[in-house]
Amino acid sequence: MIKGVLREICKGKTLAEIAEDLGMEYTALIAMLEHLVKMGYLEKGKKENTGLCASCPLQKVCSKRNYTVYFLTDKGKKLTGSC
């Protein structure tokens, strides 16, 4: 399950997509992500809506001005063999 979550993050999927694809409750996924951060497989960062959302057609109406992004660490990349 850990590798599956990390692979989905590597693909750039949203947390909702990951939860649905893996048949998990959204809250369980969030708890797992926090655990993966503590284990050193993921880094958590805050991103502001600068550049990343520039091409999105919903940019002007989106409420996601600041959001959390999860990145695979070297340890996470090594485990999945990707990213």
C-alpha cells in the first residue's frame, strides 16, 4: 500500500484521485501521508498559487490559493524506483 501511494503521488495525482484509485477513505490517506512524512518517504511543503496554476482555466475562481504539496524524498524515490 505504501508503494502504491508513493507511485500515485509521483504521477501527480490529487489526493482525492489517489484515495479513489486505491479504494481508501480520504482521511485514512491523509493519516498515511503524515506517517510517510515522519518515516522520511515524503516531504510536505506549502505552495502558493504562483505559476503552478497559471494554465488552469479555473484559476480565477479557485479557492486553493495556498495548498499542501507532497514530494517524494530520495528515500521515497528509491523505494518506488521512480520519479
